[in-house]
Amino acid sequence: MAMRADYIWMNGKVIPWDEAKVHVFTHALHYGSSVFEGIRAYERDGNPAIFRGPEHFERLLFSCKVARIPSPLTVDEWMQVTAEVLRANQHRSAYIRPLVFRGYDSLGVDGRGCPVDAILATVPWGAYLGAEALEKGVDVQVSSWRRMAPDTLNALAKIGGQYVNSQNVVMEAKDNGFNEGIALDINGYVSEGSGENIFLIYKGEIYTPPLGNSILGGITRDCAITIARDLGYTVRETTIPREMLYLADEIFFTGTAAEITPVRSVDRLPVGKGGRGPITKSIQDVFFGIIRGELPDKWNWFTPVSLA
Ligand code: PMP
């Protein structure tokens, strides 16, 4: 079933879903000249609460700057529009997708003469890698595709065209019978999944690639680091050689869609005992505890919205 909702925000107005249309000569459709975010709202007492909304919209504005596509809205305005669309759709929980893109004018590769269009959608969406995966873990392969070299694209920005690389990684993985792929960076060091950051646990310490290894600075990555340090673990943001994936006692992915998902095998080698490990579980317990409202939101990650 196609993803949909009743209403969507487009270029300043909340309109019926089926009316949100673009021309086929839209610049972004041809050249990937778009920037976007993926955000979640979780239900809190019958209303939605936006998870780390300001941080996501700050990253959207950063992506706009890098892509030289001006954002039509400020962070605060994006937050207001999000609340408006959640209300219009009466969504208690949702995946939220803002997108800013070069529209229809001409097909010159430098699209700065094209209008800038923008949408914000809220749609229902469950666990990205499957509900069972949150407990049992996923099987992954190291991709034959590398993440982009630092002087080719902008890994730290969420720019539409860059997701051709992510598509290569995930399509190859699925064709080979895996749930997801892990891409190495241009120097052969561990980078990230097609839409997730990665963490390894080795001898009780936690490792994750630094921002320079062609990763997106994930907001869930920041949650995992914050929670892990709060639990007293050492977290090292450091360059990780491929074989660490095979030595690790535990591995997990983080992402807005994937949340915190354990990895149970890499290249058909079991990670640790081949399931979710205890440190991964302890970080998940805090993360999902906050998300479900069972633990206090001590880092102020939620912005509540009233559906009334
Ligand atoms: N890396 C890539 C390439 C992604 O697309 C995503 C999803 N936005 C992530 C990492 C995870 O980032 P976040 O936790 O902010 O969703």
C-alpha cells in the first residue's frame, strides 16, 4: 500500500494529499537537487510529541546551506508547520518528512534559477527494519559500494542525490539475502549503513566512526552516545577497521527510522553470541523507555503537540 495521509503542507498551505503535485521537469527529479529530513513523532497521552524536532530542522537548514537551496522557513516555523500537519491528519504518532527542492523552470544543471518548493508530510510508519529486529537483530553484509569520498559529495548533509549511494548499498544487500549493508569509507574504514549510523562494542567499550568518515551526523547517534555515557560507558568516536566488525561483541544501528536495532551477523559471521547483547539492550531500554514515556525525558528530547 502506498504511503499516504489525508493532508500535506506544500509551499505555505495545508492541502489535501492528492493535490500535492509537481511537474515532471522539476529540477530535483532529474538531478537530486533536494534536501530532506526524517523525524518521528511518538504518542504521548493521546497526542503526538515530536522527537528532537529542533535538531532535525537545524540539520535541514545546514543541508540547505550546503546545497545552496534556501529554506523557506526557520526552525521555529518548521516546528509550527509540523504541528499543523499532525493536527490536520490527527496523527498521534508519525514519520515526518520535510523536503525542500528545486522546482520547475529549466534543466540547466545549475538549478539556482528554478523556484524552491517545499513540502512537509506526516505518515504512519512502524519499525523500519521490522519489529522483531529490535530484539533479535538483523543480518548485514559489508557492501561492495563505498560511501562517497569527502571531496565528492557532502556526507554530513541530507541531500537527495546522495541517496543514490544508499540505494546501491541497500539493494545489493537485499539481493544477497541480507537486511542491510554497511558501507566502508573511501579509505576502507567502517562508515555507516544505507540509512543508519553504526556502533560496535568490544571488551565493554563502545566505538562509533567519527564525523569525518563519510557519515551523517545522526541524531539517534547522538541519543545513543548521550545515553551510553550517562550509563557510565566509554564511547570512542574513532576510525574503525573492517575486521573490528568481526571481532565486536555487539553491534547496533541507530537512525530515526531504524531507532536502535541490533546487528546479529556481519558477512554471515555471528556478532558475539549471534543476538542482541547486554550493552545494546541497556541503551535500548533507556531509549525506548524515554520514547514510551516510561522514563523521564531528562534531556528534553520531546516537543508535545496538541491535536485539539
Ligand atoms: N546515515 C544516513 C545515511 C541516514 O540517512 C540516516 C537517517 N537520517 C542516518 C545515518 C541516521 O540519522 P538520524 O539518526 O538523524 O535519523
